[in-house]
Amino acid sequence: MIQFHPIFERLETILREKNGQKKVLNKTIARELGLTPEYFAVIKKRGKIPYMALALFAQREGINLNWLLLGTHPKRLSSDHSSSS
């Protein structure tokens, strides 16, 4: 079963690398996913996974969605990934 907390630990890893921060705030995660901080707080409390927001984030950042959701490698897509279909 896919669980909320490991996904968001991996997401925090990406955002720390991207922003050069040690601590990633919930409002930063919400903004990166295109969610309001209030909505993010609700889904975090409920452990609800925002799959579409994660998929769009992964596509935009060149992150392997399997890594983000399941922890399977590689973490990043190859450098020739394209955001257009």
C-alpha cells in the first residue's frame, strides 16, 4: 500500500535539493504542488495522497513518479525527458 509519509519525505528531499534548505515548510510543499496551505494541512492530517498534484510536480521537475510514490530508483528521469506530449 502506498503511504503518505514516505512520499512526502521523498518530496521534502527534492525540495531541499532544489531550494538549498535544511527544513521544508508545509506551505512550501503546498505551493510546489499547486495546493493551498489549508488544503495541504487537511490531506496531511488525513493521510490523503494528492496523486494528480504529485504527477504534475514530478513531470515539471523531471522526477521519476515511481520513485516519488514507491521509492524505486532512479530518482530522476533521464535528461532527455520532455514535458510535451
